[in-house]
Amino acid sequence: MRGSLFLKIYLTLLASLVVVALAGAAFLQASRDDEDRGFYGRRDAMLSALLPADADPAKTRFVLERLAEAFDADIAVYEPDGRLSMAAGNPLPPAPPGDARRHQHGNPWRNFSVRLPDGRVVAGHFGAPPGFLPSSPLILLALVAGATGLAAWPAVRGLTRRLERLRRGVEEWGEGDLTRRVPVQGRDEVAALAGSFNLAAEKIEKLVEAHRILLANASHELRSPLARLRMALDLYEAAPSSERKREIVRNLSELDALVDEILLASRLDHGDPSGLLSESVDLLALAAEEGARQNVAVSGEPATVTGDHRLLSRLVRNLVQNAIRHGGPPVIVEVRRRKGMVELGVRDHGPGIPEAERERIFEPFYRPAGHGEAAGGWGIGLALVRKIADRHGASVRLETPDDGGTRIVVTFPVERTA
């Protein structure tokens, strides 16, 4: 993969094994030298005790034969001048006078040569090494390191292969394939990273799709007031009148409100930090202010919620205007405390909303069945209500009273930390 992550991880592992092997070899070699020195000293003392200079030759031969049999070795005793004195097993080459190291070259476990206090030399050769381990600890540690390196190859390769797949998935997603997801394999950090990427990709895909739909619907909705405005301007130029001027102002106001709502929806989707949800807002006072502006009855009890005054004012205004436009009079606004929560209810006495369309009315620019271009749709007002409620940790639901009409209820927590 890019940057050779696999090689970096694998070479780091091998380098660590080499360091461990060298440190272990040094430790074993030092320990072995100490053990060998102790062993050689005890061996020399034992042979000196078993083969004294004043011992009977027959007894010395007997001891030599028993040693050769016990250790499966060829043992010989040389005089100080190098002459062979006696031997057990196969004969050994003579040692030069004064040389006590002739048979110590090579593997110390297979050959030995000891000078006794009286000048004689005892030399021997073992028939087989005592054990099955390599003579050098470096060879043993090299074998262990090699086996570990081979075993680590598939594990490291599997890890980096999953990272490669994740990288390819991110690149394809970044090139525009917003439906691209990466496989989640295992339960480690790489799998968690893949899962987090998939969740983020899904959220962004939904956000982009929502913006695409919003742009398409907004373009469609903007055509009507623009067409009316163009016609009103033509008529006003032909025959100016106060009525046609009011029509121009009304269409301009409609365009301004629509653009303002689209921009607000976009800011809420992107988590606009300009609205800090830290104000204490009296929901009843806010509803009463909007009710007076729209000539709508407001009742209830004072209730304070934490949020953004500007956004909450837009929420109440959209609910009241929606009830007036699509419902029937009278429109009633209520603020109540229920079970530690605050409920804002806006009710109209219109024909109500069919069951199949109760959730869809919160979609931007949703146009109910039977509504033509002239009748208009729901616009973006209720979609903003849900977005603002979500931003304040509140929920929105639609109720159908027994005596008809529609009631939209927004439930707020009494206290909310921004």
C-alpha cells in the first residue's frame, strides 16, 4: 500500500526479533561461560580425585573403564612426556608434552583434556553430544526468530490488506461515489474505523441527497412567485395602480421569506454555530407575542426552556402560519407543563390530515394529493419546525382531536444544557 505500511510494520517486527535474539544470545553466552567454568573446575577436581598419582595401576584402569562406559567415551591417560599410559575405548592420538588443550578444540562437550597435578594428561572423546540443542545459542535464537517471522507474515499482511481496502473505499467515496461502503471485518480498531467511516458516509449521503431535493423543490417553488411578480410588473408598467403595487410587494415578500427559510434550513443542517442554545426563553410569552401578531388565541402557563430565542420564534411562527393557511379557524395555541416537560400545541379546526400523509407533511415542499400549482404545497415551514425542535432536543408529533382538526405538539425538556 502507499507508504509501504506493510513493510514498515513487518520490518519493525523483524528488527525487534533481531534485537531480542542478540540480547538473548549475549545473555545465554555469558551464562554458559560461567557454567562452563564451574563445570570444568568440578570435572578437573573429580578426575584428580579418581586418578591419583599413587594409585594402583589396576585400580586406575578399572576406574578409567567405568568412566568410559558411563559416559560412552574414549578416555586415555598420558604421561608427562606424552607417552600413552593406559586407555579405555578406542585409542586417541598422543598429546604433545605439556599440551593440555589438544583435545579441547571444537565442541567442548565432545572433547576434553585435563592436566592432573602430577603432570599427567587425561584426554577423552564423547561418542555423542549430551542432548539435541544446537551447539551455538545464536543458531537456536535464529531459528526461533525465523519461525516467528514466518508466523507473523500472514497476520501483518492481513492487517495491512484491510487498511488497503479501507483506503480504496475512502478514495472511491471521495471521487463521488457516495454509496460506497467498506467491509467491516473483525472487532478491532480497524473494524471500528471502517464502521465509523460507513456511518459518516451514510450521513453525508443523506445530507447531500436532502440538499439536492431541497434545491430542486426550491427551484420549482420559486418559479410561481417569480412568474407572478413578472406579470405584476408588466401590468404595473402598463397601468400603474395601488392594487398592483401591493401585489408586487406581496410577491417580493413571499420570495424573501422563501429564500430566508431555505438559508435557515441549510444553516441548521450544517450545525450553524451562530445560534447558541443558552438563552432562557419564556415559551408562553413568545407564543403570546406571535399570537397577537397573527390574531390567534394563546393560553397556558409560564414555562421556561433553554434555547435560541430567534429559532424558537421561527418555530412558533411557522406552526401558527401553517395552521392558518392549511387548517381552519379558530387556531388555538397552548403551552402546558406535563411530567417534567413543556408542551407547545398549535391546533386548527380544518379538515385534518390523512393518515398516510402525517409524516410527509414535515418533508420540504411536500405537496399533498389533490393540491395543484395554485393551491400550493406545505413549503418548508414544517420541515424547519422539525429541524429547530431537533436542535433543541425536542420532539414533534401530530395529533388528531376527537372533534376534528389537527394539533401539532412540540415537547421540550424543561432544562437543557447547550
